[in-house]
Amino acid sequence: MAGNWDNIDVHLLKVLLTLLTESNVSRTARKLNVSQPAVSTALKRLRELTGDPLLVRSKGGMTPTERGRALIEPVRLALEQIDAIAQGNDSPHFNPEKCKRSFSIGTPDYFNVHLAADLIKRVQFGAPEAQVTMHSMGPDMDYPRALESGDIDVVIGNWPQLPEHLRASPLFEDRMVVMMRADHPLADKPINAYDYLAADHLAPTPYSVGQRGVVDVYLARERIKRKVRAYVPYFNMAPYLLINSDLLFTAPSRFAAHYAAILPISIHPSPLDYSKMTYYLLWHDRQQYSAEARWFREQIVQAARATCGEGVS
């Protein structure tokens, strides 16, 4: 028999939503920064209150019951309303030093390492008890859904067209350059369009299904092709493949500069007029009025300005 729902509090609602979306006690404990026994105790109480197991064992681990699945959206909406009410008055009183939240951020793997380092330093200094988790964006990552569900707080990346239902703020710009090994046959002279298109290329697989980067968009618009001999799933693999081949790799200038400083890599201006890349910070409306989420976004903006400036390097 179901218990008295008057006894449920905000913490229990957060545990309930996280358990139902994560389907795992350990992951729920990590995400909420509490102990596993505390989550297990909360689950026991929630089962008593709802009169339903909520989570049952399945072949892949745990899965929500029908009652559990039906509760996900109402509980999510309830927490959003509570958060909106709370932020109406207490934003000025938010104290980062007491924040124990785990902030999550989705980024492509060519994300500026200096920006990432500066961001973590800022969070450690301002909110020493908070955590930052970075998720690599790949073709299988549904980042709009992850932002909507709260699995990820923000996403950083560059898109030719921004999703209309997400909030966005520009962070910085970058340009495309050509990378090659330092003793490449083309390394000791300016590269023209003929040399560039005649050479063999290394290219990244897209990190978002249905989205093309500035290189592919430009080539398609101009109806020209380059000879891609290999694709890599991670940008960070490319520099190591370049130093042992005659391949060219077209990449953001900040990414290229980082690897040119530690590997025998030569960087050249692109002979094709690729558009500048604008990097954006994306988040969902559900995070718009959260003081904690707003503070985290401010740290990202400040880190971007400190490490990237506002223009193209």
C-alpha cells in the first residue's frame, strides 16, 4: 500500500528522478555526491511511499517499472518548478564555496585544453567542493536530449546551424589551418589550393549526426573535393598519425598550435577560404534560472575570455 506523499521532500524527489534516469544506485550516488547506502535507504523509502518497486532487475542491470517510467516527467517538472520558485529570491545568496554540485559539460575532443584547464582551476578556486565532469561528444551522443534531461548541464561546440530550442551564447572564434609533419614535402613553401587538393588528407568523423563542419560545408558549396585517405574518430589521434605520414589535417588553429608545441608539426594557413568557426555555449531552459548553473556558465565565459579572447588568434 502506498505511503503518505506529504512526507516526501525535495531531496527524495532528486534521488527518485536520478534513480529512474540512471537506473543504477552507484551512478546515482556519484551524481548526487552522496553515499550508496544513503541512496539505497532513499530507494527503500520511495518504494514504501509509492507502493511500487520503481526499479527492478533486468538483463542489463536495473530498469524502471511502468509506474517508475510514468513518474519521470512529473517529478522532473516538479523539481523545475521548485527550482524556479527558489531562484526567485535566493540568487543573491548563492554561495559557491558551499556548492557540492557535480557540473557536467559536453565538448568535442578538439576542445581547447587551455580553456578546460582554466575552467577547472576557476571552479576549484570558487567552489572547492564542486566537481566537473567532461563528456566527449561523438556521433552517438544526443546532446539536445542530454541537455533537456539534465544529464549534461552545458555543451560547447561549433555548429553551422544552432538548435532553435536551446539557449546559446557565443564564446570565441577560431580559424582553420593545415597541419602536416615538419619534414613534409609541402612544409617548406606556401601551400596553394592546387597543392592542398592534390595532397592526401586525414579527416575527422563528425561528432554530431547530420551536421557537417566548416570544411565539408565549404567544399560542398564550391563543388570541389579533397582526397581523404583516412578518417579518425578522435581529433587527438590526428597529430600522431601526421608525423608518420604525408597526410594533411585541417583543424582549428588553437588545436594545431597546441600540438605544434609538443610534436614535430608544421602549421600553414589554409589556401581555401574556410569560414571562421564560432564556438557556442549551449544550455536548456531547465537550467536558465538555476543560480548554480548560471554561476558555472559564468566560469566558462570567463575562462574562454582569459584563454581565447574574443577574436581569432
